[in-house]
Amino acid sequence: MGLIEFPFVLAGPIVRRVKRGQVFIWLATSRKAEIEAALYEIETISEHPSFDYHLMETKTETTSIRAGKQLYLHLINITPTQGCFPTETLIGYNLHFVRASGSRTDDLQSLHYLSPDHQHSIVYGNLKYPAFLIRNGESQSNIFYGSCRKLHGDGEDTLALADQILEKNYENISSRPDSLFLMGDQIYADDVADPLILAISTISRELIGQKEPLSKLDARLGQEPYSTALKQINGRQFIIEYIAQFTSSKAQNHLMELGEFAAMYLLSWNPELWAVLQKHQLLLSFEEAEEQQLIHFTFPDNDLYQKEHKLERQKLKDRYLDQQEALITFQESLTQARRLLANIPTYMIFDDHDITDDWNLSAEWKLSVNNAPLGKHVVTNGLCAYWLFQGWGNEPDTFDHDFITTMTNHFNRLRKGSTHRKSYEKWQELLCEFNSWHYIAPTHPKAVFLDTRTMRDYDTAPKPLKFGQIIKESEGCPRLVNQTGWSLTTAKLENSGWKKESPLIVVSATPVYGMGLIESFLHDFVYPVQVLGVKVETSFDFEAWKYNGKGFTEFLTHTSNWSPLPLIILSGDVHYASAVKATVTFANENTLPIYQFTSSPFKNMSFTGIWGLLMKLVITINAYSRKRNDIYRICTPDYTITHTKPAADTTSYLWKDQLRYQSIDNGSIIETTNNLGLISIEGEQIQNNLLKK
């Protein structure tokens, strides 16, 4: 046992992929255990909440992976011994644990998770167990969706709103939400709070049992000043930029080791881990960290740099205190977020911050990072953690025996501190070349989760960027899904049982139809300033689908070939919420009706500072006219997308569309505060609600 004894349950339980013949529940523990699941069909027996529980005959197969000395991940596969699980009824569950010694058996009740009055209870109302339901495809589906949840982000965590709604509707089958889509940036690996990074580093070592020998990747990391900076608050920016070749502007505390990524996930999902930090005094005050020389200063405290050091110290202290307050706000609703995840099937996909800001932004970025041993290692660690904590439960059958064996072998070596070059390279190649992160969720309607990060293509010919009288060459924006990605995704959809000319959800982390007035402002004003070398702080990337006409056209073409009716696009990423209704007409006169709903952020309001004020001004000026007018666009054979008029001559085009921004809240077409989407779908009837505190 290490210096820190963690609670037995490190995170979870989280309900993952569910369908009539199979239910998956994910769990992380600090100790080895055999796990059996019990499922109960819950029957309401009176008008007032009172329930009967009928134990189902099921079979449990649990796959457990030891990722560290005190880190075990479990994926529990529960199947009915006969027939299928019931639909449109509550299904409760309990988990039974046999510890490694065999001398003690626990369940969720003995761990107090089923005690209504306990602070860590994961049950609603008068229920005995956490519960979920499986839709039959004939009734209304209610799906939560959104993205961008940063622990120290501004504002309150809107995942707590989802918990409140589930609490109010837990016994109402028709109105109860049945799925949760987390659509990217579930963690911010590049933007880690100053008060948290040292605690994460300590937990990392305790979870894994070893510190990763990063100096073997680059000898400079074993030398000063880098060896000390790695262990300090605010010490990693130079290392990340110049040794790892990343481009994040907020990488002062960037996650690097697998255990650090794991610690961030656990702290994002389990309030009990925060009590561990307090117990072991891992959350230092600014003064305590400074006294112990655990803060990295660019300017040393000496006579030569006295003035500069004083200014830097005050800036860092102000940031530290602000982040402390934000972390307290996050913790206040974490119990609610945990209960939510235990009671609703949850599907996840990555975006850049789950790995690092700007991940695979361009061909140049990808080449630079792949040629930097540290950079490639950190990306691989991020993907490895993503698989353990998110990807594994999305579509478990995707990951075969060889995949899991390669991962398990790597974890064994990591835990023991041993190295084997060929085995390490095999693990790295497996994750970096893996081409099946996309998947089809068995919801109603079915949902296609696109991989818009690892399946990209890049234009080789640079495009001129005009700013005033200055023209500078810039690499074109990427196509977010390449032809291989579309082919593989189409094959999965065809094998999923989805039928043409029925509704279909497509999840794209980045909106396909973004908010043009914001994107245009960024593209026309902020991007040119950045290209000229001016440092501009924004939380937005220039990766909208529309900036690559060929990529946008491929999206429309492939989804149209699927023949959905209609196509519903759910997105996050951009730190605002919006809704767009569009009709696309192709040159062959085929049409594609599209509904685009965007919800972001859960917790990370970003319209702040001078650029935020300018963008709000642009929104105010443009929103009124856009709300009442249709927008017409055309794509020419050279993939140029331009605005046009309704009666314009369109004799030569690949496609044309007509779109209108929809009101989402009190007549507004945009929301920039923290928000949560809730979409209700029954047949072709679609209702979108935006929830905020």
C-alpha cells in the first residue's frame, strides 16, 4: 500500500452502453475485486412512489484491468439469461464486490451509496437502487447533451441541472431523460489549475506506483532548470511548447504522465477524492507553496529583477486565488454529477482538450509533435487515459483481445518501472494509429459519434490570408473527417440496424453549422492578428467545418447518402449555444433537412476580456436581423462557399442551402453562459430545450 490509502471506489459506477440484450457499467477501484451485478425490474405499485423489485436472471462478465498499483478499471457486461431486458420501465442495479482476499464481500449498500441520507448516495427519491431505462423506439426519447467542463472554469457546473431534472422525473418514464451525450473536453489536460497540479502529481504517483521516467524520452528533462520546473506550479509552459512541441497557451501545468490524466478524471467524477486531498493536506495555499519553493517564477527574486518578480508574483497569486474559488464552486455540485452518471446511459467522445489544445490542428502540428518524443508520449498517454475512462464503454466490442492485452502489458511494465522499447512502441503505435474511436450509440434515434480529431486530412496547398494590405500564407483548415473515416463510419452505421429515411443523430464535437457571426469575427479579425504574431487570448479554434469547403461538402454528401429523415446534428466545443434549421439542395435536386443544436460549455464561460466584449457587441448588432431572415449559400465546383440571394442564378453548384438561426432562450439566438442541452425526439417531432442556472 502507498502513502495514500484511497477509498475503495475511485469513480463510478457509471452506466455506459445499454441496449435490450446488453448493459455495461463502468467502475474504478483502488483495490482488486471480483464484481457481480444484480438487475431489478422496478414496478410502481401506487400513485405515491412505492415500488416492487423483481430480480432478473442475468449473467455478469466483468473485464478488469490493473492500470496501476492502486488503480483498477472494470467494465461490467450484464446480459439476460433468456430473452431481452424490458423497455420503457426502470431497471435498477446493485454491484457486489468480493475483495481479493475473499474474506470480505461488499455491495453498493454497505458502501453507503444506496443510503438516501448519506452524502454520497447515488439513488433518487424512494428508490432502493440507481436505475436507468431502455427505450423501445416508439416513445419519446429525451437526451441531455453538451461539452466543455473545466474544473476551474467560470460559473457553476450545469451537469448538476441534469441531476436535478432526473431527480424530479425519476419515476416518470415518458419524461425522464434516458441518455447523456458528453461531446468533448470532458477534462482539460492542457489547462490545469495552479492549486491542483501538485496534488494531481502526488495522486498520480500513488495511483500508478511509479513516476514515469520522462528524462528517457528527452535527456533535458533530467537536467536543470527543467527537472525542477516539472515539479513546480506554473513550471511546464516552456517544456510543453519547445520540447513537446504543443501549441497550448495555457500549458503551465499540462498533464503529462498517465497517472496525472487518471487523477484528473477521478477528481472530475468523484467527490470523495477531494476529501483525500484535504486529509493529506495536498491543497496548499499560495504562501505555503511559495515558502516551499514549489512555484516557478520566470523572474527570480533578486536585486536585478526585483520589480519584475514583484509584478509576476502578484499576477500568479491573483490567478491562484481565483482558481481556488472556482474549484470550490466545482466541488459543491460534484455529488450531483456523480449521481447523474450512475443513473443514465452515457456516451462520450473526445475533443482537443481531452488531450491538448489544438490537437492535430494542422499537418505541421501533427508532424512536429510526432517528431518530438515527449510530445508523442503525452498524446499517447492522453489517448490511453481516454480509452480507460471514456472510450472503452462507448462500444466495448470494438476493442478486441489483442488491444486489451497490449494495454495490460504496458500497465504492468509501467507499474513495475520496467522498460522495453519494442513493447512501448507497440503500445504507442496501437493508440496513435487506432482508427475506430467513432461509434454508433444504440439510442433512439441511433447516434453516430464522429471522430473529428484523429481521422483528419490536411490541404497541402496554403491559402493566402489577407489583412489590410498584408498577405501572409497560411495552411488551409483541415477536413475534419477523411475518406477512410467516412467509409468506416458508414460501415458501422449499416451494420447497426438503422433504417434509411428515419431520424438519425450525428454527433460532431465541432458544430457543422456554427454561429457564422462569431466564426466570421474570429476569422476576419482575430485570426489575422494571431498570424501576424500578436498574442490574442481566446478559447476558440479556427476549425469550423465551413472553413474547408471540400470537407463541408463531404460531410453533406456522405450524410445525405445515408438518407436520414431528418438529420439531427448535436455539437459542443465553441462555448456558446445555438440552434439552426437548414435545408440542403444538391445539384441532382436531392434535399437533406438538417437540425443543428449546439450546447457548450457545461462549465467554462469564455466570453470575457476585451475580445469577449467585442464578440458580444458583434452578436448584439447581428442577432436581430439573423433571427428573422433566412440565409442562402452556395458551394461552387471548386468548393468555394459563398452567400447568395434567393433568386440568384445557381446553374453551376455542388449544393446550396437555406438556413435560419432559431430562438433558443427568450427570443435570443445565442447563449454564452454555462448551459446544458436537452433534446426530445418522437418520430419526426423534435423539441430542443436549453437549460442554464
